[in-house]
Amino acid sequence: MKRVITGNQAVAYGVILSRVEVISAYPITPQTTIVEELSELIASGRLNTRFLKVESEHSAMAALVGASTGGARTFTATSSHGLAYMHEMLHWASGARLPIVLVNVNRALGPPWNIWSDQSDSLSQRDTGWIQLYCENNQEVLDTILQAYRIAETVRLPVMIVLDAFVLSHTSEPVEVPGMEEVDPFLPPYCPDYPMDTQEPRSYSVIATPEHFFEFRYKIQRAMEEVPGVAKKVDDEFRARFGRGYGAIERYGKEEAEVLLMTSGTVTSTSRIVVKKLMEKGLSVAGIKIKRFRPFPSEEIFEAIKGAKKLAVIDRNLSAGVGGIFTQELRASLYSREERPPVFGFISGLGGRDITPELIEEAVQYTLDHHRPEEEILWLGLKR
Amino acid sequence: MSKQLQFKSVSKMPEIAVSMGLMEWNRTGAWRTQRPFYEDKTPPCSAACPVGNDIVSFIQKIAQKDFEGAWTILKEENPFPGICGRVCFHPCESKCNRGSFDEPIAIHALERFVADFIAAQHKKIEQRVEKGRERIAIVGSGPAGLSCAYHLAKLHYPVTVFESFSQPGGMLRLGIPSYRLPRDVLDREILNIEALGVEIRRGCTLGENLKLDDLKEYQALFIAIGAGRSRSLQIPGEKGKGIRNGLDLLKKINVRKRVNLGEKIAIIGGGNTAIDVARSVIRLGKKATLLYRRSREEMPAFEEEILEALEEGVKMRYLVNPIHIHQKDGLKRLECLRMELGEKDESGRRRPVPIPDSNFFIEVENIIIAAGEEIEFSSLPRGIERKEGIVLTRRDGSTGIKGVFAGGDLASNQRTVAHAIGSGKKAAMAIDCHFKGGNSEEAIRQVLIGEGPSLTIFRYLHPDERPMDSHIVTFEELNTDYFEPSKRQRESKSSVKERKKGLEEVTSTLGETAALEEAGRCFSCGTCNGCENCYVFCPDASILKEGDVLSRRVNYDFCKGCGICFTECPRGAITLEEEAR
């Protein structure tokens, strides 16, 4: 059934359709309405889920660690400082190999105080061992939640789904909401590998000395390496059932383009328009949408950039002292390759400033006009 | 301890850091330095109840929709739940811990609900046939006498009650107007007592047609003839025409006798009798003005009754003291002095002091004096001791004469229905001890609720059931995180217009939904209600269940004594104690 809903409502629908058993959350803008919708449904008795009110995001994740260890399908949503506060427990969730799904509404961290879209909150959690998936529109948000539980529960790693603050979280779009009867066969109930049983008590997350700790981390890396294959299988099945699929990345525009523009999140939607317009002008341009940030889709990108002369990346984030994080990840993954076109690292839209079609066009034009970037960081739309 | 694990390769290791074997060998209970255990404590309501009702238990039964169970618990201590639910001044509610949170539980309304619910089911009361050897005579069939009779009958004694009026009930019938206590409620609760085999002989007045010698054949005597003599004002003109005493007037109205009264009536006094008279007079279509020598603050009448009296149009004049009643053309001219409040007296209330030369007159057609009641000592056995105007009794209700006990208003200055019921119950226990040769004072000490003076006869009969520590749970000891604010359920009242039409009951019984809601508000202070917070929170899975029910036992093999169960118990039903070293 098609509904006109906000990104936050799309999240709530995804959670309901996934038959989540335990939700724990502490409210933070702009994700607030996600847990509002869910808690209201639970309070009204229409959703048979345990909702845990907690006193902080750290506790929200800690509670899910417990619930997930106990065998429940779990969910939480947060944003910005809330995600930062969860940091320690994010490590715990992945270390304990718990298939928790978290939605983060992308938002800047203060100070200065700012509640608008920016990727620095989720990218700060790059190394916590979580799978990270970025969404472009509200339909993708809903669909990604359904896929995320399948992926998480297959590889036993937690998944963070990311959507842009306000641009998606509070903006309504038509979304196809599948029925429960369609989702159930796609997403069977979760069965933990090591179920808790008070009759057969075990000790969980026990100490591992240097003798064994190393191997546990190795196993997490191996699980991450399984993700591309598992995610593709899940996406293919999803496409077969629901007629929609997303891939780890998506290439659009001219087939053999000279310049490839890489974006993530809603900037991609704007880029599609710009790329189309520039192609019509006869420019050799194509775009790549990066959906999966962790594990980084290196192989998929190599396939997609074959023949490209130059790569432009727009980062809505800043790792001060280096530059854009997507740019760095791309440069690092190219290093071992024979074919390594120059990477133009643009930074734009920090703290929610609009990344307009004009700015994107400016970035593409710059890349076309220059053999190599003149600076490590190319500031797009900065008031100099 | 098992040996340290050594994995040779990553493929042989589990996916997560989980123990490979079961952990039962690890008796973490050995680490414990403090021990939690379930121990019910005294709720403040029960400790404050002069009847000694197990309030939390009966409310729990209501919450479980087991109204019959609630009735059974109420009847353990009290033969009159329907009466108490209506006329008791409910000190339990003043002490209710919920009062410190939002509003106290409407305990009286719940008690009344249960009584009326069961009455509507037309439940047959069980008959007792087996009888003991000792026979007991009770003089007075008021709440004290009948409570004593009820409990003695339940203890299997043959009991005979002597009542001077033609119907039993004492003050319940003669003193309390039917708009507060409908006669069918009174009759049905007395019938329940008679159904236990209690014989009530009507029309037997002690000192008149009933002599003490007639009672010699009884092995014990409980005297509860109340305080039936109106106190006089000791002012000139008091004995004149058209001046009546409050209690006599109430009795007449309450047994539906015709009374001749003018239109404008002054009532002198500030106690419950004065209010009852004023409200009754209003119902006869008259104008009632109440004169009280202190201020509203000091009025001994129950607050709710004062409010209802004001609603109904009773005029109150405070700080007014009558000093002389003059007769003038059939009217009464009441000469009064204005008063002001001085220092506190021995009752803790501020003493009224006359303002010199403040004399003024009030003209009315009748004056009703309701300035308190006194004991009529003349008919009592010789040798009975008295003190401060009442019969002196020991802690167990016994008088100086062997086998003679006294209770109710006769032996107490706390003249409420609830206190009377409590004293009758205490005497029943003492009489039982008396016959069995036990130490009744010690027996009473064993069954005090909290520090007393309320006591429970249930514990006297079943010393091992529902044990309860004497500590009274305070509000601070509750974990109120688990309680949501909620509104107290109120009984509806008929409109003032309706009320003035006759002697119909003013308040109505709670409906089932409201009663369930109200019962759900009870904190169940100190009493485990199986909420399972302990079970949910215990990190060592050491709170044991029996089937689906909380067993209220702790598995000390694994309990580390962290105290989370103790902290998270919303109602203080778990005790945490240092382990002996």
C-alpha cells in the first residue's frame, strides 16, 4: 500500500514489519518521532513489542545488548550526540556479535550547536565494527530496515542505517509499504547461536586473554568480508519479492564517462539531476551512489569506475587534519590497484547547508577542468 | 574450577566469547556479603485501623477480581464491612503512603464495595453449631458488643447479647442517621452475626428489667452499654420547654418517631452528634444553625460531615458560647458570649476565652444541646473502677472484677464505631484467653499490628499464616519509580436537593470498574503482590518461581547479594541483611 510518509515514519513501518521484539531508546531530535510513533503503537496495544525507556543512549544500547543476547530481535534509533554517547556500547554489540539494528538520523555534533544534516556522527563510529548503510529516500529507508535484519542475523554483526536529518527524517514522500504477509516469508524469526537458558547457564562475553582475543577480532573481520556476498543475495531476493533493490553502490549516467561523481545520502538525488543535465550538454559524466560504507564496497567500486579518468567525491563530513572521510576511504582502497585515477575530494554542506545543483555542477566542472586537484581539500560553497 | 581452555585454531573457537561448559559449578552465592529475603512488613493503613483490618490483603484480592476472597479477609477482623465502609472516619486513609504521592487510596469505598457486592450475591452465611462449654453474656448490642459476640461465636462460644431497645445495633441504629447508614445494611450485617448462633435478647435494660444477678449463670460478662447520657451545658434555663438533648432527638428521628420542632433550630456543639442532628433537622425541612464555642479548626466532627452539612445549608456560627436560655413568647432567646482562642489546653486545641461584654441574643424555636455524651454508671456492677469519666480497663479489656470485661464508648474516649469494633474484638480474645488460662496481655502483644494499639485476631487464630514484621513501611522506603500518578476514585453523592427530601443515603457504592481501578492504585506497602520486579531484575536468575508463580524464595547458591531485588522492589517487601561472618 502506498502511503505518503516521512523518513521517520518509514523507519517505524520498517520496525513494525520486521516484528521487532525489544525497542530501547532515549529521545533525541531529529529522530524523536521514530520512537514516538513506535511507543504510541505499543502503548495502544497494536504492537506487541517491549519498549524500554532508558536514561541515556549508552543504556539504550546496553539494554539491547542484553535483549539481543537473550534472543530478541532488537531496535533503537538515535542521532548525533546520542550516537556519540553510545560509542562504548557500539563496540560491545559488535564484539558480542549481536544482530542489533540501529537507525541514525545524520546530524552534526556541537559545538556550535546545530541540529541539521551532517555525516560526522555516523562516520565517527566507523571503527566500531558495525555495518553502515546510507539511504537516499524514504522508500529505501523502509526497505533497508527489512534487509538489514536479514544481513545482521546472517553474519552476526550489528547494522547502522543512516538517513539525512530533516531532508528525509521530516520530509514526506510516497512510500510503498508492504504487508506483513509479504515481509514474513522474507524475514524469518531470529534464532541466536548461543541461546540463553537458565536451566543451562552459561557465561557470556567472558574474558579472552591475549591467547584468544586476537582470533575473536579476526572472526569479526571475516564476518565483514562475508557481508558483500550476503547483502547481494538478500538484495536480489528482495528485488524478486518486492521489485526494488539497491546494491552496495549504484552507477548512473553515461556508460563510459570521463568523470565519475561519488555521493552518499540525499545529495545523490540532486546529483542525478545535475548529471543528467550535464550529459545532455554533452559532457562525459556519470554518478556513483555509495549506499554501503562499512564494509567499504571496494570491489563494487573498481568494477564501476573502470575506464574513468577522474573521480570526484562530495563529503558532507570532515575529519579535521585529513579531509573528507569517503574521499580517504576511496583513496585508500585504490592504492593497491593498477588503475588509480586522481580523486578530487570536495567538502560541502556541513551542518546542514544545502548542497545545491549549482554547487554539484561546480564540482563536476572543476574536475573536468583540472588534470589533478589543486588542493587536498576542495571546499564547495565555503564563504571565503 | 575447570582447566583453562586452549584452542589450537580459530576454526575450533566459538563465534563469541561464551563459556563452553555450563556455569552451574560456579556457586556465586559464596561471594555474598548480604542476603536478601522476602519479609512482609506492616502497611501504615492497617496499623492505623482501629478495627485491625488487613487492608492490603483485601485490596489485593479486589485487584485480582476475587471479591469473595476480599470479603473473607475483611470478615476475619470485622463483622461490619458494609457499616465501616460507610461511617468509619477512615484513619487508614490519612496514613496511606499514596497520600504522599498523589491521593490516598479510597479504602473505605473499597470496603463498602466488597460488602455491597457480596450482599448483592445473596451469599448464605455459614452456620456454626459446635459450641463450647463456657457461656458469655454481652450487655449492649452496639458495635463493641456485637463485634465481641461475633468473634466469640467464631471461637465457638455460646453468646447471649442483651439489648435495651427493641432492635439491636445500639448507636449504629439510634445515633447514626440512615442517610449515612441505611437500615438494610445495618440489619443484614447484624443478621450475619445472628446466623452464627448469637442470641440477641431485645428489651433488656441493665439495672431495670435485667439485673446483674440474672447474669450469674454466664462465665464471662462483656459490658458495652455505651455513653448514652447527654452532657448538660450547666447554664440557666437549660431545662426549659422546647430544649432537647441531641442524642434523644436523633434516636427519635432514627427510629422514625414523630418529633415536634419549630422552624428555626439552634444546635449547640461541634461534634458528630451536633452535625448529625443539624443534618437530620434540615431533612425535616427546618432551618438549622450550629453554635460552637471554638473555631472550625477545633471542631471534633469529621471533616467530610462538616462539608456535607455546609452543602446542605446548615449554618455554622463559631466562637459562640451560650450562657443563658430565656423564654419569650414561645421563642427561646439564647444569650451568648463571643469567644476568642487563647492558649492550647490539655487536648491540644486552643482554649476558647470569652470576650467580656460581648453578650448577644439568638432567637429560635428550639434549642438542641449536643455537647457530648457521658457514661451512666449507676447500673454497672459495684466495684467497677472508673477513671476520667470512663470505665477503667486493663490492656486486654478486663475490669477489676474477674470475668467482667468492658469496651466501646463505655471504656474509651475515642468514641468511634471502629474503636468500638476493635475493643469488642480484643475482649473476645481476652475472654478466650481467660477460659484457656492463657496470658491475655501477652497474647495481645503477639498480635499487635505494628506497635499497636490495633490488633489482628487472624494472627491469634493462625499464628503462622501471613507473617508480618512490625516495621511500618514509610513512603521513603517505597520505590515510586514504578508508580504512575492516578486519580482517586470517588463515590458519587446525591444532589443537595435530593438529600433534603428525606433520609435516603447520600453517597453511593463504587462500581466494579472504579473499584478495580482504585484497588490497582494500592502500593501494597510492605506486602509482596507477586509483581515480579525482583525476578526480572535479578542478574543471577536467583529468584525462584514455582510454575508460573513467584515462589518468594531466593536461590542462595547463586545469589551474590547485590541487593538489586531489594532496591527495585516497589513496596519494601524484601529485606536485605548483612550475612553473618
